Amino acid sequence: MNADHAYFIGNTHTVCQDYAISQVVDGGAYAIVSDGCSSSPDVDFGARALALSAKRTLAKGGSDCLPDLFGKITIDNLRNLETTFPLHPQALDATLLVAWIKDKQFKVHMFGDGVFFHKTSTTLRIVHVDFESNTPAYLSYYLDPMRMKRYEDTVFGSKRVVDINMYLAGGQEPRDMIEVEEFVKPFDPVSFSGIVDPDDVIGVCSDGINSFKKGDGSDINWENQIREFIDFKSTVGVFVQRRLGFLKRQWQKNLTTHYDDISMATIIA
């Protein structure tokens, strides 16, 4: 088993507001990504704090919690953060994607937008979450009832969950794709679990995957981009950093850009 992560600043940002961590622990492993809201102050610090708080939730038995409880414990751990550090009250406006493997099973909780992926020897599953209003439901709202009510009263639309399953042919080209689209309330939990086999790839990626553009300004499909991200030639050592480092050099050659920060954390079972 191995785990690794990486994150890069977007070309329109002056500070990277994404953060990712991963680790193999006690026969299992976790992969965590947090993406700070670009319009909220101090979220570079907040995203790191939220990811580390999720790590602590897992360490204290949170892997057995239902997603709602996991999220509320994780954000409540940070309730007094702005009294300890001179941070803006909205510093914790960040998404949180948490995946882990334990006892040959995986679980993932997705609080906000982003992508989960699970690749086996014959299949690839990708779950993409976004919001019709482009305004994610952050865990931080649980710390401020007034902000929560304002969000619920003024933000329109639902959370969209697109679940794509495809069969990989011998050359790893997808076919027989099944796509299921579901709309849920913004704060409804998005959580999955399943069985993992040796060498399965499990991971999470921030919504920066939606921000890639070719040199001519045309968009790059996020689904194809994810497949590029996880096309690991080797899974030893810092395999995510190595893969994204290679892709970054290719992007520079091809004039490919991503205006948003991008982060990914991955586990090899």
C-alpha cells in the first residue's frame, strides 16, 4: 500500500488555497483534499486546518462515523480557531474530500465540490460533485447559524452528483460507460463505500480539475483530465508528485493552463 498527494497554484491566483495530505497508517491509508473559497480571506490557512482536523477525526475513530457526524466533528474541532490566530471569521470556508482504506474497504466523504475516483484492473469509477449556484455548502456554516440561514435563504439550486462507471478494455481505453446524475440538497451528505483489491487506485481531487484550458483557450474535459492524472507509470515513492510534475512540464510545453488551484491525494491499495 502507498499514498501520496500534490497541489499546485492556479495561474490566476497569488496564493495557493488548496491543500492535500495522505499517509499510510496502521495497515490502512487516507487521502484528504481541501479547497478554500477564493472570495473568503485567509482560506489558505483554513484549508490546511480543515484537512488536518479531518486527519485527527480519522485518528480518533471517525472512520466509523456517518458522514454528517464526521463533518460536524471535524469543523467543531476548529470552532475557536480565529480566537487563537488572527484569522478572518470566514477562513474555514473550504471544501473537504476525505477517502480512506481500512480492512480492505474504502470510504469517502465529500463535503463540497470536487472529484472521487476508483480505478481497478478492469473498471474506472469517477464521481463529480458540483453546485448549480457555483456556491458550495461549506462545513464552516455549521459554526455560524446566521450564515447558515443566509445561505439556505438566498442560494438557489441543488448539488449535482454525477457518477460515471466505465469498463476498461485491454489497452485501458474506456467503453460501456454508464453515467448516473442525481440532484440533492446542498448540505445532503455525499458518501460512498466499497471493496478494494490489491493495486486499486482510490483518491480525491479538487474542483480545479474543471479549470484546464488548451493553448487556444478551449476547455479541457475534466473527465479526460482525471484519466491523465491517474495514469501512473509507477506507484512507488511519491507517485502523485512525480505524475503531476511530469504533466506540469507537458502543460508548459503545450501552453495548457489551469486558472484554479489543483490538488489531488491518492491511495494505492
